[in-house]
Amino acid sequence: MQAAKSGAHIRANQLGVQIGKNKYLIDLREAGEIVSAGNLTKVPLTKSWYLGLSNVRGSLTSVIDYSLFEGSEPTSVDSSCRILAFSNSLSFNSGLLVSKVLGLRNADEMDLIDEQAMNMPDQQKKNWIINRFLDSDGQIWSQLSLSSLVQDQEFLQIGL
């Protein structure tokens, strides 16, 4: 874990998570604690993807439904759901609601998807999705940059 956090083998050691129906790779340097999705306190007059506040180790942490933020179906909350807190290094006290934590993944063992060859429309390209990969089971994994996500103006505007 120390080697991964220090930056060695950045693509090789990433945390795999499932959010809704999609799979994501998160750089371990940007990931913080993973806690159960316990009680959330709703915050009035916020967008639907802003789920509220949760107490993570004595610190109030905002919780985001990334699937809903992306315009997909809301993430179903069940016993396998977790909150993936952002790393303290990002200076952004927030976390993503994830359907499942899938463990460490090695993107070097996956095939990089050439999105230009797929003619992906520009409006679907998000600067916080760095790359997409295809694993040996035919599953698509999106490399999600939390540091880029927290700089996006739409993501920062939680109020209605």
C-alpha cells in the first residue's frame, strides 16, 4: 500500500469500485478511507446527486452519488454500499457513494480503449475520466481522477 501511495506503479495499483452499473479505477493517492454508508443527514436545497452529510471519523463529509451526477440511475443503497472518502491531500472533505469496493486492480493488465476510434461525442468526454480500459472479462473500467473532479464547477455547485 505504501508503494502505491508513493506513486510507484500508478496504473498498476488502483482501487477498483463499482458505482451503479459502471466500474471505475481510482488512484490510491486520491482515495481516503472507505466506510460503511451509514446514516446520511440530508441537506435542503441541494441537487439530487448531493446525498447529504455523513460522520466519517468525527469529520462531517459530504456524500455524492456519482452515478446520479453523471446523469445515470441513482446508486441503490444496500449493505454492500460504502463511502469512499477523498484523500486529505485533495483538501476536499467529500466522498463518493460506491455500490461495491472491488479491490486493487492492475490497469497494465487491461487494454486501453482508443476513444477517438470509437468516435465518442465531445459532450460525453469528461476531464475527470482519464482513460478507459477493457479487462480480460470484457468489462469496461473508467479511470476516475478525483483531483480533476473536485475542480469541476458543476461538481462544486451543489445548491439548487
